[in-house]
Amino acid sequence: SQDEEAPDPTANWERVEIPGVGSIQIPPSMEVQDGAYQAMKEAITGTSSDTFVIQQRGLNEGSSEAQDTYARILVSYDRGEWGDYRERDYDGDVYSNAEIAELDAYFEQEMRAQLERNGIGVIEWYPLEFTSLNGTPCLHMSYSRVGDAGETTQVDVYGIPRNDRFVRVTLSYRVSDADMWAEDLDLALRS
């Protein structure tokens, strides 16, 4: 009948705790990056990061199938004082179109410069938007970039105010694999 509930697409997903932030549900096709893989990556790139990384399943073990695709959920945050990151400051209705355009230009310039320092080119920048996630106002930046092996990668960054911390959730996947990742990453984001 029509009133049967649709099955929950996230029923068999794993809920993962993210230190200092909360939790997120991830699909069976993804895993939390383990310490050994992160240490290897940091040694190769010469960087260290307190970013919590969720990646395509099998990468920790070095599976070749896992290396045939690319998907990431990155979660990090800046800690401030109580009241530094207030939800009302991320309500798009309080900004004029000119102010939003100015913010957009600023973020685009900053992001392009940061990526170029790492040898990554932005193909297209999409307009900054104020939106909400599960009822919390947030910023959404989005762009496509040239990734490894010349593949185009779609990137969506959500900035979420949490009073004394500003949480960044970055979703990225190869555009050629969008049918594999786009919907699951969006469901994970909203979990």
C-alpha cells in the first residue's frame, strides 16, 4: 500500500563518534581512517592534522579496489570562547546580497590560494550560500577541483557554528563516481 514507510537507507550504517564534535552515521562503503594510514600520509606530505577522516572502505588495508575511487568526509573544528560562533551570525537573512557577495569573493580567494599552495587548481567555484543542517544555520561553500590523476573532484564545505567551536565538515568525491557517493555523503552529512 501507499502508506508503507520507505525502508531507511541508513539502517545498516555505522554510527561513529567524532571527538569534540559529536557523531555521524557512515555507509558500509566507508571507514574511519586508521592511525597507521594517517601516519603514512603525514610522512609523505610532511603535514600533520587533527582532522577526523572518513574514507572509502579498504583504503586502510591498501586494497586496490579502494584506490579506484575517491570519497572523503573530513571533520575538524576551531575552538573559541563561549559565544564566539553564534547561530544567529550564520542566518543568511541578516545579510544583504552585497554582503553575501563580498563574503563569497573573500572565501573564494582564500580557498583558491590555499589549494594552489598545494598544487590544486579550482575548476569552478559555486556561490556561497547560507543554509541549515538539521535546523542549525550554517555556511556552505562548494567548488570542483582537479584532483589526483587529472580527475575532477566535487567538494562541499559546511561551516557549522556551535557556540564555542566552529565545525567544518568537508565532503568530496570524484565527479565520475557521483552516482556511487553523492547521495550517501549527503545522508551522512544530515545524520
